[in-house]
Amino acid sequence: MSQPLSSKPTTNIFGSVPPPHWTLLFLLFLCTLGFYTLHLPSSSAAFSNVRNSLRFHKIYLSFATNSTISAYLRALTLHPHLAGTQPALQTALYVQSHFADLGLRTHRVEFRALLSYPLHASLSAHFSDGSARELPLVEPGGAGAEVVPPYHAYSPSGAVAGAQAVYVNMGREEDYLALRRAGVDVKGCVAVVRRGEESRGGVVARAAREGAVAMLMYTEGERVSGVERGTVMKGLGDPLTPGWGGVEGGEALNLEDSQIFDRFPKIPSMPISPEVAYSILRSLEGPQMPHHWWSDALGPKPVGVGPGPTILNFTYQTLQSVCIQFSRSYMKAMLQVLIMFMEGVLGYDPNRDEAGEKKIATIHNVFAVIRGSEEPDRFVLLGNHRDAWTYGAVDPNSGTAVLLDIARRYALMMRQGWQPRRTIVLCSWDAEEFGMHVNGQRIIGSTEWVEQNLLNLGSKVVAYLNVDCAVQGPGFFAGATPQLDNLFIEVAKKVKDPDSVGMTIYDNWMITNKVINIQRLSGVDSDFAPFLQHAGVPSVDLYYGRDFPVYHTAFDSYNWMTNHGDPLFQRHVAVAGVWGLLALHLADDTILPFNYVSYAEQLRNYTNLLHTLVKGNVSLDPITASIQEFTSAAEEAEEEAMKLREEESNSEFLVLKKRTLNDRLMLAERSFLDADGLQGRPWFKHLVYGPPGDSESKLVFFPGIADAISTSTRMKRKEGEAAIQHEIWRVARAIERASSALRGGIFTERWS
């Protein structure tokens, strides 16, 4: 029998029984206190953690082995692994199994994307002496049957017969202007173009506007080997799912949708070898080549630019098909139907001509997660794309091999007791090579993932650290958003330079450049683009060397790397050192190592440059005023960060204060985003860093202002000035938002 309830409350240490809601609050207080007691170190422990972090940094660097990275690269490059193919899936599984074997938690996330594959193209020339011959579209020296032939992904089908050849230099606006001055009309011609800095797609689009019916593109260089593959479609991400992730069963646009059609070029194009290009150019007559074209061209200089008299016949056929993955027997039956259709209707010979194909394919992003011990909901991402046009020893698997080695080192550290404060995610992207608008590419794998996870990324990701081609040759190059400059410099002081005995990367950097030249990330050069330019995540990009001669060719192989790029894999080790240490600081430092004073200085430099470009009744005062306020906010945030770093106590109040500051530092970059995006290009949201709409623009900052300056030349003066002024105000408001984010308030007064 239970004891009868007393009519008088039992006395306790508080003297009375509290009401139920006070009991609940008290229990919550005890739980909170218990959590911080168990999970937060004391002041002495806080100091110990700092020493522990430094110790693990040294341990991380001590785990470097050249031979391990070499072995990873050898395994990754045994076969070509173009995105959407079976070898590409096998490469994804290799990376995932490597992560899993290290004891890391792994994920594989699949998307459906429209990819493009070649099967055949032909090119023949008829010369003025009456001779004719087929021109080879394969790489000199030959390539294995498993290597995809040289092609431009997403080039439309087309057949051109009896068209005169014309040389258009690099296919820029100024090149066509020079041709018009010489009386050369390219309408109805096949344009032969020398690859420059502008994207392939932009060059092809301009040729179409000028009236050309097809384009042949070659890449020349002192040591160039092979034929450069690439893509010619505009935009980022899967074209069928603009702005959202392409998941199985999800929404997708139709191939005939106008949004999709506008992203494809209007004329066919094909990459050719320099040797084929020179054989055409030597045969041209007509007006002489403009003198200023001679300066940077390496090959034989044509006497004339054409048109003609050489006649070209060009064919590239594309079968528009959506091939969902069916059973093998069904696919075989469908293939027979397609062959019968092409034999009967298109005159297709399966033993000779094969059509190019656009198809829906499955791509695979692979992740490894190291959960944070104290802030598991804050993420530091390290990313590299895995797919390659051919073997990909440089592009991109030099970076993939380094990523695998970083995973190995982190796993060894975990066995010695290390766990990051914040969560680290290692990201291996697919289908980057099928994409990037600028520089001829259009990122897909990382873009699909960013679009699918935009809200979480915006609220939780500290930074994204990208490496594409880790090693292309000598010379260290770094790119970052400016708040990461100081961290980059500090890390460069800790990593040995691979090419200079007894020196660090920082030492060699200073000797070579005299100043620290950290590039900015306005281009759409790699997978950092969706993170920074769409999601506003502070980002980094780093690599050794540039302009390697086997870019996107069948000669980008393990043998080339061991003979030319990095025979001893010392540069790979250096990249692993910088990349991994950057992540360790961002994941382990109590206060995020962001310094927005550097950002303010960079913005002032940009504004000074703008003063030389804007004219008339256009005022930069709004930006100047906003930068002044941003500078004050940045200095206040830096002062607060310095004080909090010196605090050894880890009281609940101090921990929350540090967390609040970190959130402000993390979110300030998001303030530079604008919901409407750039005019005519709404996917690009960042108003400080992004590609200009005019591919010939020299501005690498404030892309909206750059676009307005370019378009104002085609407007009435007052309308043009108003358009520029509007973009100036948009940037000023973005900088004001960043000031507010750093201060943490929604009103104008400063919050302590």
C-alpha cells in the first residue's frame, strides 16, 4: 500500500515545492550546466587545447609521404573516367572505399544530369590546286580505344558542305572588327580560331552571330601535345534542372524548352590539332593577317586570312536522346532500333559514322564526414572533382590523390586522439568537366549539391576549400576571398617549399613575387564557384603551376606527371600540407581565423580602380561611404576576436559569446549576395565576386557594375549612367549588409 499523501509539503533545500514550470526551467538549467561541465574544458583545459591543436598540426605535417600520393594517383589514372560512364562509377567507388577503409563515415549522393558524348565527326579540305584530303580529327600519336575522341561537349549537330575557311584569330570582338576593316566577311564560312582566354562557348556564340556556319578550334603552345577537349554550353549545373538539384523522380525541363535551347550553341564546333589548323591556314589567301595578330601566335603565319580559296566539308551529327538506364537487353534492343532508323533515314553506317549523343546520366558525388566534437553543426568542406576527359593525372586527379592523402592523415590523427571542434567534410565531385561557363567549363556535380542544400549550406558552412589540378608544374598559386588572406599567409609559413631546400612556401613566394599575390575568385574556374558565387560561402582555391601542355588531352597521364609535372611528388605533398592545415585551423580554432580588415582594404582598392572607369554623372560616393562603415565594423570585429582569443576561461557566457562572433564572421560573406542576382544572370548572386557578362571585360570584381559599364556603350548616355549608378547602389547596400552582419545587430547602433 502506498504511503498516504501528507497535507503539508515536505521541506527541501529551497524551503518549498516550486510550481511545475519552475521545476521544468530548473531541470533545463541543470541539463545545460551538466552539458557544459562535461563538454567544455576548464580555463586550464582551454589553454591545453590550443597546445594540443598546434601539436596535431605538426603531427599532420609529419605524416606526409610522397610514395603514398603517387600510388593513389596511379590507381586513379589506370583508365579514362569520363563522367556518366562505367569507369567513372568505378572511380567513385574506389574513392568511397578508400574513405570507408580509413574508418570514416561515407555517403554517395547521386544526381541525374544531361551529359554529351561524341561518336563521330568528319572534316575534309579541297585546296586551290585541285587536291583534296580528309583531315584527321584524332590526336597525333594516337590514343587508346578507351579514350573519348576529341570533341566539344554539347556542340549541336550540323553538316557544312563547300564552305570557305576563314581565320578569325582568337574570335574576339576586336578580331572581327579587324576583319571588317580589311573587308573580310565571315558569313557562310567555317571559322578557324586559335584558342585564347575566352570560353569556348563564348567564342562559338560570337562566330554564330557573325554568320559563320561552323567553327574549328585549335590550341597552340611551345610544348602542347594532343587535342584539347572541352564544353561549349553556357551556364552552371545540369541544364535540365536550373536552380534545383536533379534528383531521381524530380522536376526536369524538356530538352525543347527555350531555357535549354538558349544554352546550346547555334553552330557546330570541333577541336583540331595545331597541325591540322596550320595545313588549312597555310592555304588561305585574301587580305593579309592584321599585324597585331602576329605577336603572340606561335605557329606558321598565314599569308592571308581568307575567305578561301580552301573549301571545307564539316560534319558533326548529334542524336538528341534521353537514355534512362534500362536493363542491358532493353538498351541493346533500343540501340538496334536507333541504328535501323539512322541507316534508313539518315544514311548512317554503324561501321563508319556514328552520331554524337546527349543523354541523361547518373553522376556520383562522394563524401567522407569527420564529426566535430563541440560544434558538429558547423562544417568545413574540402572539395575536388574526380571526373576527367581522359586519364586526368593533372586535371583533376592530382587533386584527388591529395584529398585521399589528407583523409589518410586525418584518420591517423584520429587514432591518436584528435577530433575536430567543427565537422570536416571531404567532397569528391563528379561531372565538373562537362561544365563551367567561363574558361569553357560548366560545373555540374558540385552545383547540383549546392542547389539541393542551399539553406543548410548558407547557415552552417564555415568555408569551402577547393583544389582542382593540385599540380600542373612549378610555382605556387593561391586564390581566396580576402578574409582568409592572413590565414593563407600563416599556413604558407609552415609548409616546406618543394622546389627550394630550406625554404617555406611563403619564403619562395616572397622571393618570386616580392609581394603576396592572392588571386580572387571571380572566374568560374572550378567547384568553388557555386559555393561562393551562389551560396556566399568564404572560399579558397590553390594549385601548383599553370597552363600545362597536355590539358584535356589523352596525354594527361600518370607517365606525364612522373616525367614532367612532379616526378618526386613533392609538390603534391606541399599542396596536401597547405590544404590540410587550412582546414585544421578552420575546424579547430576557437575563433574563426577570418580577418575582414583585409576585405575592407580590397574593396577600397576596387573602388579606386573604378574611379578610372566611370565617367559623366556617375557617383561612387555610395560605395565609398559603405566601405568606410564596413572598415569600422571589420576593425571592431577583429579587436573583439583578439580579446576573445586571449580569454582562457571557458565559462558558459564566454563560450556563447565566441559562438556568436563566429556566426557573425561566417555569415558576413553571405551579405554580399543579392536575391535578384546579376542582371540577366540571376544564378550569380554575389555582387563582389563573379564572372562579368561581357567575356572581354577587364574587371574582375563588382560583376554587376562591370556588366552595366559594358551595356552602357549601347545605350543613350543618361540611360547608361543610370544603369551604372543603380548597380553602384546595389553594391553599396550589400556592403552595408555585411557591416550589419559583422556587428550582429539589426539596427544602426553598435552592439557589444
